[in-house]
Amino acid sequence: DTGVSQDPRHKITKRGQNVTFRCDPISEHNRLYWYRQTLGQGPEFLTYFQNEAQLEKSRLLSDRFSAERPKGSFSTLEIQRTEQGDSAMYLCASSPTGEETQYFGPGTRLLVL
Amino acid sequence: GQNIDQPTEMTATEGAIVQINCTYQTSGFNGLFWYQQHAGEAPTFLSYNVLDGLEEKGRFSSFLSRSKGYSYLLLKELQMKDSASYLCAVRVWAAGNKLTFGGGTRVLVKP
């Protein structure tokens, strides 16, 4: 088991461009979470999947953000028309049903110029 | 919503003990987690408390008082590698098991 993986690890983009991040959870973990973390702050919840179903979305997730988990395995998070305020670390976590602990991936650090 | 407070920064000496406090206000409490996060890295799980009392794991211990909305993380025999941010997070019922994090406490261990 290699843990949660995320790709890319770093992304620099210009304002207005679209970006997509990928998360591969730990095998057989059916719960998957996206969080966003800015410097000096704790992670903030964005959205949550149980298998392929997106069950909760934070108010932080504006219309420019969309997340999918089409086959209940990997997930993608897309940000359209990026803004400088989107610059942050985007963290993915997974957990199996019945276990409380969420295991985090290394994150994707986004910088919007 | 949930309100989680923890000190911003603490400094301690190698070999010493440090206690990081976390207070929270929430309804539907369903567990409290502590994570360690080194700069630029992902949070890594340290401990989980859902019942009152002390949980001990080697050099790290975590305590919970649900009636007081209070937890602490105790780090003993501090090592230089313990310099990191420590995140307190609360889980609530009917919230998809999402975690709500405090701002983190940055611990600096000095020789």
C-alpha cells in the first residue's frame, strides 16, 4: 500500500486558466475528501465522496470548482478561471468505511500568478 | 458551525515536555483528532479520542474532556524532529465525517 497519491505536486498557472488535480486514494478506501490549506492555517473542507457519490460540498466550493470520482476510485478537482485567491495547498484524504482516521496525500501546491 | 482554538506557536527544549491545548465548541461531537504536519508536507495522523480520558502512544499522549470541550496533546522527550505544526480537528455527526481543523500550533524544538 503506497498511501494516498496526488498529481501534480506543484502547479503554477496564470489567472484565468483552468487547472485539474488528481487524487488516487488508498486502495479500497471508499471515502475520499478534498481540503484546501493556506499558509499558516489548518486545512478547510471542500468536498466528500462516498464511492462515486459526492455527498457534501462546502460553501467554499464556488461554481468555478468541480470534483468528480467517476468510478469510485481516483478523483479529480478542477478549478476554472483561476483567481489569485485560489493559491493554496489542495489536500486529498481517504478512509475506509467504519474507520475514523483520514489519511492525507502529499498535496498539490497551486500558485496563481 | 464549529469553533476550534489552539495556540499559534510554542517553543520548547530538546528532551523536555510540551502540552498543546485545544478547545472547541460544536454540536454533535463525534471525535477529536491530532495530526502532525511538517512544513510543506501532508498532515500525518497522531491520535484519536472520542471518549473522555487519556490515550497514550509512545512519546505522544492525547487527552479529551467532552464536557469541557477541551483536549490536549502531550509530547514527551522532545526531539528536534518534533518541530512541526500540530493540528487539532473535530468530527461531528451528520457531516460526512469531514474534519474541521484548528489553525494549528507550530512547535519549535530548540537544542
